[in-house]
Amino acid sequence: MDKCRLLIPVMVGIGLLPLVASPWRPHPAAAIQYSDGTVEFSYPPRLTDSYATRTLVSDRNVTYYLTFDFPPEAQEPLARIEISLDEGHDPIFRYRLEATEAFLNTSEGQIPLPLGELSQDPDAQTLTIALIPPVSPGQSITLALRPVQNPRFAGVYLFGARAFPAGETVRPTFMGYARLSFYERDGFRWP
């Protein structure tokens, strides 16, 4: 049998119509661009893993790792990532910007990514990381975020991750929540 063509009869109305199956795949869809020029991902990155190296409240020397998969079908490069503390409360929670790192995950190991401007909004508890140059689709990326210390209060904290494509006017895409749990020092474990 020919490996490139397989005829399968399909009922259409009253008669049979052959359906041709082949190894041809459609081209990836381009990024979504609206009439006002706004660009959005057609296949956005997704948060696939997250964890903290230390989980006691107020611990220092901790790193939060967040891993994102960026599908190869996407057309627009990833220019910026925004991490916001969406659930959980600690009004003095801050990151050490100078210690923030990003890596490409490859079969040979992690390759450091150059970072552009880093900023945080203490009132909104948001960290913004620019990737210079923007990361091409088809990559797995890990961020290493280093807070001054873990939150002071035990509980579950949700860090929302948003991706911004390259472009002048862009619409961010929500990638998921990094769900991190922090525990009291006295041995009490929060569910």
C-alpha cells in the first residue's frame, strides 16, 4: 500500500466520497493581528512546572523556578513575561531583580538567556522580565526568580504568569498559575 495516500470511504449525502489522508500538514497559523494593529499569540506559551527551593515562611536564599513551553506552531517571538502575585497576601513581598535568571532548556542542559529590562511594581506585586532578543517559538524556558524572602504568612500563593509577544501594540496571554505553598516554622503544615 502507498504510504502517502490512504483512501477511506466517507458517507456524504447518499453516496460515498473518498477521503485522502496524507502526511501533508497545514502551515502554522500566523500570530493573531487585529485591525488596530494589536498582536496576540495564536499558540501561546504555557506554564508547565513551578516550585520553590525552600517552603518555610520568611526563608531567605530561596529560588522560585517557573518553566514554560513555547509551542513550535507559534509565529510570534516571546518578548516579555510578567509574574504577578494574584492570590496570597504579603504587602512587603519583593524580588531581588539583580539575581533573576532565565534559561533555555535543551537536551544538552540549560543555556542562560540574556535579559533586558527588569522591573517590579511593589504596589501591584508584579515582576516584568524583558527577553533580549525575544525567544523564538519551539523552546522550553525556565525562569529563576529570587525573592528577598518567602512570604511572611503561611498558605497557598498563586503567581500568575503572562506572556507578551514581540511588537509595538500587543495583547498579553495568560500562561497559568505557579502554585507555591509556604508553611509555618513550628511544624504546622498548611493544606
